[in-house]
Amino acid sequence: MRTCSKYFNLKRVYSWIHPFLLCFIFCIPSHATYYFTTELEAAYKEIVQLKFTEATKRITAEQQRDPHNGLPVYLRSLAETTQLLFSEDEQQYQILKSSESAYLKLLNANNLTTSPYHNFCLAEVKLQWAFVKMKFNDEVNGALNTKQALGLLNENLKTHPAFVPTKKSLGLLNVIIGSVPNSHAWIASSLGFKGNIEAGMNMLQEVIDSKNIYLQEALLFKIIAEQYILNRDSKMESIKLLYAKNPNNILYGYLYAAILCKHSKSEEALTVIERLPENAYESLAVIDYLHGDVLLQHGNYVESRIYFNRFLSEFKGKNLTKDATYKLFLSYWLMNADADANTYWQKITSVGQTTYESDKYAHKIAQANELPNKQLAKIRLYTDGGLYEKGLEVFNETNLSDLLTKKDKIEYYYRAARLFQKSGKTKECMEYYVKVITLSTDTKNNYYFAPNSALQLGYIYVQLKNTPQAKYYFNLAIAYKNHEYENSIEQKAKIALHEIK
């Protein structure tokens, strides 16, 4: 079983790294350089695989072997920040955040400005800590880091145009900043950089085609962008192949399972999850969350609790905790164990934070004390899991006249639309999506049902090659404000509008 004892203990490692690091800062290199050794290449690949303990040992040995090589500094920063991004451990962040300036000082002391790796490594460290700062809600300093990284990367591209690694990071930033929703437009404005999604994807592809050491990192970025930013649902072959070649890689396995779930292929996702190595790498708590989610979709309510509870006990961060608590509530609520369900219902508003949209939704309905309709909740879970026949069975058993609130009536049509869309009944789903939008004009509370209905109608009209109607519905999706999925729906609609111009 994956246990919390397998987590990489950053505090312990930092305690024996720190004295060496301080000593190193004050030793100005006499023959500074940047170069990958076989051991450093292995360490880099281990970081991408989340094998932090092994990577750190190799990096330390290489720093001791040649203290004038700047690449171990960059790799140590990469290991720390990657671990922080996955663990979301606030305590470890407070311990480690000062190391950013130490790493930058080491790299600047190297002062080998003629090497393309010099500005690249400086930019990478800046960018690594930018992502960490934003993860821990320090968006202003995260944006400042990003701006500084952009300057270094653009300078490197100009000075060393043939240096491929620069395009890995610039490509990623072009995609991310080019797809920023309006709520975070201030970040793009402060950077003085609008980003360009197409240019960014081309840069990432160039890195992949070059067979550079950064190939797999660029491929991961491209896969994530295709699935979660560009919504290119057909692009599954890359992650499928990557996982097939690396079946023991916990990161690739998790990402493949998550994408399968996104496509409502929960049976396949469950197979991938159950085949992941139990003790090979440091535990990734979010896998327990995903495992619980799949089991809940299948109606295995009792078993799903094992994984949701383990996620909540092992995960050090605040994201997904409201949603996991809500799903523990559902696991009892849908078995009519209302007293136990109420225990978790009461906890939702007091745990975690509302950065993730699923957490926003859980918090919103719990705060309003809007207990979900059990039949509609089952339809949603079966639809999300790809169990369409079971979903249709519950839908046919549900009478619209039994639904007492307007929200439930709107959700009834929305759940029907999602079920019919995913099971290939385009005409029926379109009719239901239109009903959702029509009924939602005068509702007191803004929910995501109408905005996502508009978004899905936009996608359908793109497939039908009806561009005017597609544009109408994408713009309608953007027009809805103050709902829990506003950022992602607006982002997807804006990208879709850009692609059909």
C-alpha cells in the first residue's frame, strides 16, 4: 500500500544539504561551467518520474565532484519545487522558500554568461519558484518571477537561437499566458506579454522533435495543454504511448488515469490506477483521491471512502479537500445513511480553500445548505464514469414533477444533456442544453449548468460546421459571470473562438 512514510522528507534532506550550500555560496568558481554528466541526466529523468530521493543523492554527489558546474544547482531547485508542487506542504514551503535566492546567487557566481545554459538555468529557477509561489497563493511575487524569467528566456533565444531548451520554457509560457482567463488578466498585463498558444505549442513540438534531454518534459507540457487548456479530446495517443513505454512511472500513470477519467473512461482508469507501483516511488496522495473518485462513480461507495480518507489524512495541501469531503458525504448520502452523511456535509465549508473549481462548487452548495438530489447525483456520477446505461436507467426512474426546486429542475435537464451528449445522442442533448439556458435566465443563484451548456453547444456547432451558431454560444458561455467554473469555461470558450476565426 502507498503510505505517507514514502513521502520525500524535504526537511531532513535540507538539514544536511544546507551547510554545504552555504559554504558553496561563498566559494567563487575559478573555472565555472555548465554541462550534463551521465549522473545528472539520470537525476533529471528521476525528477520527472518523481523519484526525488534518488535524484537528490546523484545531484549531491555531482556537486561534490565538481562544485563549479552550474547544472546541479538548477536540478536541485527543480527537485525541490516539483516536490512542493505535488505535496502542497505549507510547512516545507516555509522551510525551503529561502533557497531560491541561494540558488540564484550560486548561478550568478558562476558568471559563465557565454554559455546558453547560464540564462536558461537562471530563468528556470525563477520559473520553478514562480509556480510554487502561485501554488501557495503568492501571485504577485509569482508574476514578478515569471516576468524576470521571460526576460532571460527571450534574451537567450535572441543570443542563442539554436539552443533548444529555451523553447521548452518559452513554449510553456506562451500557452499558459495566452490562455489566461479574464480573472487573471492582470498577470498577463503585468508581464507585458500576451502569449501565443499556437506559437507555444509549436515550440514544445520543436523540443520533442529534437530528441533533446527535455523531450519528455516538453511532451508532458504538450499533453497537459492539449487536454486541459485546448480541450483537444482526440489527442490521447501521446499519453497512452508514454505510459505504455513507462508503466512503472507513477506520474505518467497518474496523468494517463486522470485523462481517461476526463474522457469518462473510468473502467480503463481503474485498471491503470490499480497497476501503479505501490512502493517504487514517493507516494502521490492525489492518486488516492482519483481512485476514490472512480470507485464512487461505479457505485462502490464503501470502498471509495478508504481512498478519500487516506487522501485527506496524507495530503498536506488545501486543494481538493472540500471536494473529497463532499464526495465522502455523497458516499453516505447515496446509501441513505443520512446521519453519517451530515457529519461530512457540515465539514465542507471549514476545510481547505476555494482555489480549485470543484472545491468552489462543494463550498457553494454546502454554504447554501442545498443538499443534492440523490437521483441527479447518481446520474452525474454514472455519466462522469462512462456508465451510460446505468445513468439512463436512473434518469428514466426520475420524475421531473418530484423535483421541488428550480435548481433541481435545471440540473435535471443538464444531467440529461450531458448523458445524451456523451452517449452520442446529439439531437437530444442539444434540446436539453437549450432548455437549461432558457430556464436559467431568472435564477437567483448562478450555477455552471447554463454556462457549460452554452460551451457544449458551441463545440457541437463546430462539429456541425455551423460557425455563426458556434460563435454565438461560445460568446454566451463567456457572458455568464460569478459561477464556480467561470475561469475554465471562459478559458475554453475564448480558445475555441480563436481557433474558429
